[in-house]
Amino acid sequence: MSENNPREHVIMMMLDTLMDEPLQRALEEESLPAFQFFMEKANHYYPDVVAPFPTMSVNVESTFITGHYSDQHHIPALAWFNQKEQRIINYGTHVIEQMKLGLSRCVYDTFYRLNNEHLNPNVTTIYEDLYQEGKTAASVNALVYRGPVENELKLPRLLRLFVPLDRTIPTKGPSHFVYGKFSKMSPWTKYSHVWNKYGFNNHFSIQEFTYFVEQDMIPHFSIVYLPDHDKRVHKHGRMDLKGIKQMDEQLQQLLNAFSSWEEALERNIWILMGDNGQATVGENKEQALVDLRRLLEPWKITKLRKGVQPDDQIVLGMNLRSCFVYSLHPDVLPLDEIAKKLQSDARIEVIAWKEQEWIHVISGDKQGTLRFKENGNVKDVYEQMWTIEGDTTVLDLNVNGSKLSFGEYPDALKRLHSCLHSHDGDYVVCATKPGHEFIGESTPHHENGASHGGFHNDDSLIPLLVAGTESQPPFLRIVDLKTWILQLTRELKERSE
Ligand SMILES: [Zn+2]
């Protein structure tokens, strides 16, 4: 058995919407004892790890826990169109949107189908792999958590007044499974009321993990997800420092649960990371928000409440700064026609669709066309091979002989390729430039704030801090972290009982 780290556990703090630039500024301008401590003790700090596209939490989490992009894990984004069932799946962008789609179905999609049906059963999660190796694991408040252990979500009475669902929903999670009030481990009830979003908040996540520390039951690997900062950045913009300060206070609380901060570091490997970034959305609503219903006129778009009607032509899967535009009848309304229409708006920076093995890319902002496919003579910085034809400036690619690196769109080819192979259907995926966001029927919007879901560096790059090991991930992408963390857990010291 390999064993060369004197530490016993790997603890990963997933800090929603943590970005390098505001973190650096906060470290200069604010008092952040916990972040300061981790920064000083860090073996590695990377400002720019690549998140998958679309940059939405469920896709990011699925990519992390499976170690694959969405072409393998099959969770395309927060909102997508299920061709087989002819309906839009929405794991929770906006409660009004969900009400229109049918609240109980949305709740069931999020609580049950996301983990137990949609997440591809043919790929394993980090929790399943750890279990195979005889190791324990915790998921605290992550949305995607599929594991080997039978569990159940308990639905509170108040919620059941609105959604006709059973009192419990069976599900499978890791050995230590916390999912808000619906599955908790501590006996404490604070921070889990309806007005606390049933426990999906930073305080509750910290409280539950503190319980593991106090009970001396930290598993080999834990993800502790702190969701709150996302909303602050949406509202106050990329450089919001207050949310970072709040997370620092919560990290202090967690460190204080150990007999000392030094001990917390001596017994554990710590990984602190974001999940996705956010790009600025401009002040002027008219200019900042790209209304797809107007842009796609006169085509008939499916209404959320009505569902697909016989004469509908288009369905929208809205993911803030990106969108899936589905053609219901591609023989009559082909994808390149939809793409051309999208191209007429200069605020849309990337428009891509699949045609057999080729991915076609155009832009509303740049001239030229580009197409690419897997395999070929060009090798990118992640050692993936491609055939590329056309104008490489469309995706800001730097081709140097047979070598390829990326500019504004990190891991551009694999991220587009996987996104366009993530689910069945005929669709174009598009993303707006920083400064903008898509809107459709009752989607949330964040003018004079920030948003994500897009393809750009601003949405896609997150910081990663590692303390307690010299080991480094093979590439700086979220998709590459699972294998690395499994390796870290194999090197841990056996816990003395
Ligand atoms: Zn968000």
C-alpha cells in the first residue's frame, strides 16, 4: 500500500464563485485570517483552473465527481431539453420558471432524477470509486452526489403542501451524506428552516462539517460546498468582496472546530476551490440582455407552461450566458439557419453546432468560420488531438505548427465538443460576450451585476489552493481533479483508532 503523506483525510471546500482577482484584492484590502492562513501554508496556488462548459453548477459538479465532461456524464447544464420525453428539464434556475414547468416535476428532477437517472450510470463517481477501495467519503450540500450507499431524502411537510410527493425519496449517496434539511447528520436544527433555503446555505454546510470534526468522524475524502457567494456576485458584480469576507468567517469557524489551526493542517490535506467564475453584465438593461425570443422571430418558440405544441419550431434551454437552441424539425429548420440568425447579433461571441463528426463554429462578433473534429495532427495543451479547418480566430486559437493553445476560451475544442455530445437532439449552443446575458421567458437576469454559464475565461477560470501535499493535478482543469484526488487518498496515513 502506498503511504507517504502523514495526513489522514482530504478535505475539499468548494467555494461557489470564488475568483482569483477579487480574492487577491480582498487579501490586500480586508482582514481574512482563514484565507491568509491557507495562502501562507499552501503548497500550490493556481489562479486559473478550467471549468466545464456551460459553466453551471450541476455540470461543474458532475464533471468533478465523474472526472469526465458532459459527453460522458450526461448532465448538460442547468436547463436542457429532454428529446425522449419532449420536455425541458430545469434543475432550478428560477422558481417562477419551475412553477411554469410544473413545480413537483422540477423538484423530482432535482431531488431524484439528476443523481439517480440523468447522471450516466455507466460512469463512476469519486464516491463509488472510493467505496470500492474501502474508503469513506462525505458530500455536504453538493447538488450532484451519487454514491454507493442507500439513503433517503426526507421532504418536510410544508414543502409537500406545494408538491404532491412522498414523504421520502430514496437515493444513493456517499457514506456521509448531507443535502440540506433533507438529509443531515448532525442533530442541530439551526440554519435549515424554509427561510434558510432548507439548509442550502454556507452556515448549514459549515455546521454539518463541524459536527464531523467534533465527533472525530471525518471521512477519507469530503466535499463541503458553500453556495452563498454566487448570489452576491450576481447582484453586486465580480469584485464583490463582502461574500469573500463572509466565507472567510465561515472557514475560521471550521478551523476553530479543530484543537488548533495547525492541527487542522497537520492531519488533513486541504483543497480550496471555486466552481465557476462570473462575467460582468452591463448596466443598460436593453443593451446588456440578449432577448432570444426577439432575435429568433418569427419562429415559434415553445412556451414553458404549455410544453411542446404541434406547430412549435424551437425550444430554448436557457443557461444564463449560454443557451441551447433546439430545432424541433431540423429537416424544415436546419441548424445552420438558426446559427445564421444568431450570428446577426454582435453580442453573441460563440455559436456552435454538430454535423456528423464535425463541429461548426461561427460568431456574431468575429468574421470567418471554423470547423473541427476529434483526432488529427494538431495537439492541444491537454494532449488532445484535433483536425481544424478554417479561421482559427473565431475561437481565439493559437496554432503553432502542430501545437495548439487557447486564448479567451480555455480548452475550447474539447469543451464545445463535449457540450454538443452531452444529450440527444438537434441543437445549436451559443454564448454571449462578457457584458451580456441571455433572456427568454421568465429567466433570471442580472443587469449591473454579473452572471455565468458562458464560454469565456471570465466564466470559466477558477482558483485552486492545495495545502498539505506537494502533489499536483496532471492538468489544471476540473475534469482532471478526480483521478488526482483518488491518488491523494491512496497516499494518506491509515487512521489510528
Ligand atoms: Zn449563479
